[in-house]
Amino acid sequence: MTLTSGAVGPPTFSRVTHVRVAYDSAVYSAEPVARGAAYELFAEAPAPGFLRNPRPGARKPYRRFVPAAEVAVLEGAAPTPPEDPLHAPLSRALSWAAVHRLSQSPGAGGQMTAIRNSARIRRGTRMVKVLSAAQVARHLRGGLPHGFCYREYDIAHLRTPADLAVLRADGTASQPGADQAGFALRWRATDPMDYEIPYAAEFPGLVEIPPHDRLGPAVLGTGFAPSGQHLIPEFVTAHLADLPLPALADLVAYTADGTEVVLYTYAAEQRGWTRMAGPQWRYVLGYLPGIVPDQEYFPVPEAPTRLVGWYRGQEYEAVADPPEDFRVLARVRAARYPVESVARRTAYVRWRGVDCTVVRDEGGWLRVRLIRPDADSVAQAGATCVERGVYETWAPFAGTAARRSFDVGYDLGEAAVTAAA
């Protein structure tokens, strides 16, 4: 169940398709979730894994969320899932349990690499980063997507704070309200080039970094998130750098009963977050440190990382509305021309011999983030782990070297699916 709510007025339930599905040797009525990435099953009696159905007067008072790959639709029109699932050549010699075991085994390669590479990002893929309440507050003040993230398709069945805790990255699971609300940033991928798979060969330092120098779970180097139950392919942003926010990104909450609530939506032309949650969700907003629940708009300051586009030979700041719309960033609708070419521009520096991206520019000081952290470079740069895999520090502008901006150009004519590897 997804609730959409304006700042005023009662919440409304999104339109759904009712189907009947087979799951775990039983038949249930169900509704697709996240455009068919998962299903919400309904039951008349409690059963393991089922939660209370919060719908008023529900005929079937229990529900459960399961991945689309684990159900068979028996009746009704099932939506076509928006992404391709993981593909594994299962056999008597390679069961699903064996695949999961290998995904949690550092050093597993070969066949597991082929399985992992079958989970791809395309332009417009809905991406998710699980956040703490403190991280939500930082995004409202200008934080951008970065670090470890996941396809919505792969985690759409994780709908409670307890389910999402395995993907929390900042080591703050004991924050007030952590068992009552989980949070996430959701956006659409602008281009597959913005993402990498965190294999050990590409990020050996993250795999080897000692526990006292990291936050969150270990990085396995297999391309899968550490989990004793789920098989979740994970990605990182390219160079662990910030990505420009595309239009209509969301900050969402998941309550203990599995309800998804859109808290804020990003209005690109207004450069800010607009509150969408109504007064009934005030208690959820109250968990965000330093955020006034009644505040309806949060302006986002300019950042060193941005999207630039060219129209008739002139450079403009641009906004992406994937998968097809790339336009000049302008408040006036008539000036939102479709750009002829577009690129992500990222600022880089070298601090104490370590290559970094620039996260914030405070004039005489730069907030920098290591692009390939390991134990030696972290110590050399004097960096601190701010979340899983992400290491930052402040550097005086005058003490940095090799300052440059680098443009990653996107092919606006490219519609093919590309692996983010």
C-alpha cells in the first residue's frame, strides 16, 4: 500500500490491480507493488511473515510483501516488471541456497560474477538509498545521492524499518524512532555510467578496511549486500561521488506496519524539497533532527556537482527527468528548452596525495570525499567514515592540488540497457 498525501486533505490510496497469486504452496489475493517489482499478499488469518493490514475495515486483516520473482500470478493482469531480475542457472549442483551462500562469500567469482552482472541499471531505473533520520535531514539541507544504493526492483518487498535495517549505512540503528519509521531516498537513474558494482577488484580498500575504520556492515566485494536472508545486488555511485538530483526524486518513510509515505518531493525548477505528507504523519516528521514538521519547503543550495547542458551552442544548467527528458533548468516553463547534449560535471582535487571529489565549497575550505578509500589513504588524508564506504574530510583550498572539473557526457540517443560495471 502506498499513501500519497498533500499537505492538506485526507490521504488517498493509489490505484491498484487486484490479482490472485500462488506463493509458498498457498493461494492469496494480492496487489502489485512498485509497478510489479513485488506483491502485497492478503490473508484472513495470521501467519509467519504477515503484518496487520492497516486499511480501515479490511476484509483480510493481514498482509505480507514478497518479491515478484517468488510468486506465480494465477488470475488477473500482472504488470510487466520495470527491470530485469537476477538470472541464475539453477540446477541440482547450484541451488538458490547455494547462490545466496556464494553471494556472502568474499572471493566468490566466476559464475557469481555472471549472476551479479545480470542485474542492470538502465536510464530511468528507480534507485533507492536507505537512510537514517539524520541523513534525511541532511538531504533536505542539500545532500545529494551518493555511495551505496539499490534498484527499487530488488528491495521493493522490504517495507518495514526492521526489513530495511540491513541496508542502513551510517551505523545509527539505535536512533529514537528507528523501530517506528525507516527512511529512503528514491530517484530515477540518469545514466548507467553514474554507477559501479563494488567488486573487490575495483574497491579492494573497502573490502579490506578494518572494522574500527568503517560504519555499517562490511563490504563483501561480491556485488551483493550482506544479508542472512535476502539476495540483494548493490551498486555505488561512480567514484562514490555525488549525483545531481533528477526531477521528482522522493524522500519516503516506511512505518512499522509496512505503509509507504512520500514525505517530500524534489521540485527541480524551484531547487527545493516540497513537503507532501499530511498532518497525520507529523509524528514521522518529528523523528527528523532539526527539521520543523510544519515547514513545507526546503531550498537546496548549489553544489559542486551539477548537470550541464548545451542548447544552440550555449551552456546552461540542466535538469534530468529520466528516461527521456533533459532540459534547461529554468523557473519559467517557456525557457525549459530541451538540451542538445548533457553532462554530469564533478569537481576533483588532490589532498595530501589522495584523489577526492569536492562535496562542498565553503570558500577557503573544501569538503572532500575519497574516490577509492583504503586504510592507507584514509589515514593519509585524515578522513572520517561518514557512512558505509564513504570517507570525507575538510581540506584548506590552498592546500589542495590538481583542481579540475570533469564532465561525463551522456548519449541522449542511447536507449539500450547497459550494465553498470
